[in-house]
Amino acid sequence: MLRRLFRPLFQISYGDLATLSNAACGMLAITFFLDGTRSAILVGMLLLVVGAFLDSIDGMLVRRYGSSHRFGPLLDSLADVVSFSLAPAVLIYTLWYDLSRGPALSLSGGWDVPNLLALAGALLVGLLGVLRLARFTYEREEQLRYFLGMPTPAMMVLTLLVCLRFSWLTGDTAEWPPALLGLAAFAMVTTLPFLKTRGQLLLPAFGAVLLLQFAILAAWQSHAAWEPFWIVAALLDAGYILGSPLWVMRNDPDWRSG
């Protein structure tokens, strides 16, 4: 009786548990971001890194242990919406939207440029990420050789790198990062080819995520080691984001002929 009543719960596989844990990391991260304190925000950023790791192993677990349903790709995309679209958007808003400055746009006609940039950057990262994941699920990109558009995990890692280095978390007071992230988010809704993190790319990808985690942990403890960790992680992430489309368009004859 219980098995029939709670059938969706009994259908959960090991891969689904990893996917749901990723979503849980994103939800918890949002609560920490809304807390607004430096320590809470850094903990939330760590949770997103953990979520990225869980997202990278859910497919492997499904291939190893199987699944009793066919809604896995949809579940994966919904979890990614939380961790790689909504949570980064909330992070950007939390770090750069200053309530003491007043509203970004007021009914009386006034507007505040830094708050407007924060709001626009957060909206673009969140909404374009949702659009990217909807297209990914509908077009079944997991069956293609390359991603079409920057994957949302890569955008999330870029967001964490920018937020850690160019915000008050590490002593910076720059106002331009939300605009940069908003513009970078458009890469998610292009048809630029991005390599999948498999084979020889697996080690650099995991290395970037691991070094980012070390950088956040060091910053949390106010240790100067956060900066060299950040630099190497940023170089690896930039190499992937900038190098993937160039490598495919230069070396893949199928892409050039298509």
C-alpha cells in the first residue's frame, strides 16, 4: 500500500539521490546567501561547489546502478536550475544590491546605477540559465558530442570566481562585476560548442573546482592562500570557457562543415 501511494519515492535511484542532493545544496546555499553575513555567504558558495561535484557524478551512478524511471534528465535540469541559476543569481543580488542606496528604479523617476546593475546581472544569470537548461533538456544535448552554449555549471563556477575576488568578501568594492556576469551569461544561450568534461578534460575540470573550494575555505579563514588558489582556478576556468569553442571550431571537421 505504501509503495503504491509513494511510488515516486520508491523509484528514486542512487543517481537521483545525487541529483536531489545537488538541489538541496542549492536551496541551502540560497538560505545562507540571504543571511547576508560574510561567513554565511562563503559557506553558501562552498555548498554550490559541493553541488557541482554531485551533479558531475549523478550520470555515472545511473549508468552503474540503473534507474526505474525515465524522468531523470528532467529531474537533473530542475536541480540545476536551483543550484546553477537561481542560487548564483541570489548571490549576485546579495553581494551588490545595497538597500541603503534606495531602489534600483523608483516610481518617482529616480534610479541607482549600482543597484540597477546588480539587479540586471542577477536577472540575466538566473533567467538565461533557466533558458539554457530548458533547451538542454528539450534538445537532449547529453546525446550530442558537444554542449551548445556554455554549460550552467561553468557559468556558476565563473560567478563564484568573480564574486570571491571582486566583492567586499575579500576587500574589493568594485561595482562592475554584475554587468560582466550578466554579459557572460549570454554565452549560455548561444550555439557555441563547448567540450564535455570527459577524458583528458576531466582532471583540469575537477582541479578547477577543487582549487576554487580551497580558495573559498582559505578566504573563510581569512588566510592569504586564497589568492594563489583563486588564480589557478580562474586560469583553468578561463581556459575552458575561452578555449573550448576555439578548439572545436579549429579542429573538428564536422563542426566546420556543418
